[in-house]
Amino acid sequence: MSTKLSGKVTIITGSGSGYGAGIATRFVAEGARVVIADLSGENAKKVAERLGCSWVQADVTKRLGWEAILKKAISTYGGVDVVVNNAGACYKNKPTLQVQESDFDLCMDVNARAILLSTSVIIPTMLVQNRGGSFIQIASTAADRPRPGLTWYSASKAAAVVATKSLAVEFAPHNIRFNSVCPVVGGTGMTHLFLGKEDTPENREAWLSSIPLGRFCQPADIANACAFLSSDDASFITGIDLKVDGGRCC
Ligand SMILES: NC(=O)c1ccc[n+]([C@@H]2O[C@H](COP(=O)([O-])OP(=O)(O)OC[C@H]3O[C@@H](n4cnc5c(N)ncnc54)[C@H](O)[C@@H]3O)[C@@H](O)[C@H]2O)c1
């Protein structure tokens, strides 16, 4: 067993499915002590039981949710070293004139406000621990290369990327690092929302044709990037947005 992340207490939001579950699987394999946090308690419990780690049902758009996550990390593992803000939300791709304020709020709350709350609730504990820390935001290639019909999802991911850079500079004196990972489209629970038209093999093929390496992103691709950025191998890396996109943004 590899020990790249040995002992690092890691909170992974939205890890009841998709990329988050993939990140959790890799982190446990690397020796991290993981808290699975998800809006779906049922999915969180399932993943945690499979991996033999801790879990908590929590809404990352609420301060109370973050307080419950922190409490779980401290009561189970005694602290917190890494936060992966992976939970995300999007409305179904549609012309911007049909987008409702509730669609906008959903994207901004889950994809941006959750980052504010994570820092506000978790950083005070990291400062007291005085052993640094690492935050990773799962943003999107949409932050850099938006596609039509996803304007406010893309804008919320751009907010995540820019906030990450600013936080990286502000908390560098405390050795708390902040990086973003930007996936291209994958085959997870959210993928059907991104497709503009019907979710047909032809439409998926059209998206695929925009990815030079010729395949969709897999949870393991995102997990590899997160494991590296959380490890001591990346101790001098902060403020980057790492594209995991098969060349889509070139
Ligand atoms: N799938 C893609 O093509 C793709 C591409 C680029 C970026 N992303 C990003 O990757 C991340 C993971 O998404 P995924 O593709 O694995 O989708 P997914 O739907 O499989 O997983 C998202 C998870 O987030 C959880 N979640 C949603 N709102 C929450 C809340 N308020 N509090 C706590 N948990 C909440 C869901 O319950 C779910 O388990 C997201 O941030 C998404 O924006 C996905």
C-alpha cells in the first residue's frame, strides 16, 4: 500500500458519488483518513462503508453543514489537514434567457458559497493546529472555456478558480495551500445536465470530439490530480488551476 497521504485527515464533499467517490477511494488507498460528506446521507454511508472511513450527511451551502463536517473530522480523527471542495451543482443546459434566479442561486451556493463557508469554518482549526493545510476546489474547464447554455455554472466555477488564487496568496504565510482542479466533461451524475440537446450517443460524440485525447474524464483522473496536490510532493505549489482535460483548453 502506498503512503503518499499517510495520516492526512481529509474532508471530501460530494463524495457520495462521481468524482468525489473516486477521490475518496484513492485517498484511502494512499493512507489518508477520510471524512465522506454529502447531501445524500445514504450515498455517503455506502461509500464510507465500502472504504472503511467516516461519513456525515451535510449541506455544504450552510454554515451548520460545515460545522457538522468539522465536528466529525475532529471527533473521529482529531483534526483536519485537507479539504476537497468537490460537491457541485448545475442546471440543465439551456438558453440563458430561460435561466431562472433559482438556477443562478443553486450554482453560486454550491459551487462558490461553499468555498467561503469551508474556509470560514475550517481555517481557524488549521491555524490552531499550526501544521499548514491544503484546500482543493473541483472547478471545471468551463471556468476557462465556457460552452453555450451554461453561463452561470461557468461563472460560478470561474469564481472558484479566482477565489482559490486569492486565498492561496492570503494564507501562504500559514502554509495553507489552495489549488483548483479543472475537469473536462466526465461520465458522472452531472454529465447529462451539460449536454445541450438530448442525451444521445451522437451528442456525447460531439462533446468527445472537442477533447484532443479522445475520451471523457474518469474519476481516477481527478483523484490522481488531487492526491498529488494534497501530498508533500506539491508542498511548493499553491494558487494553480490544474486542467485535467485531455487537452480541451489548449
Ligand atoms: N461530471 C462532469 O462532467 C464535470 C465536469 C467538470 C466539473 N465537474 C465538477 O465535478 C464535481 C463533482 O461532480 P460529479 O461530476 O462527480 O457529479 P455527481 O452528481 O456524481 O456528484 C456531485 C455530488 O455532490 C453532492 N452535492 C450536491 N449538492 C450538495 C450540497 N449542497 N451539499 C453536499 N453535497 C452536495 C451530490 O449529492 C453528489 O453526491 C462538481 O463540482 C462538478 O461541478 C464535473
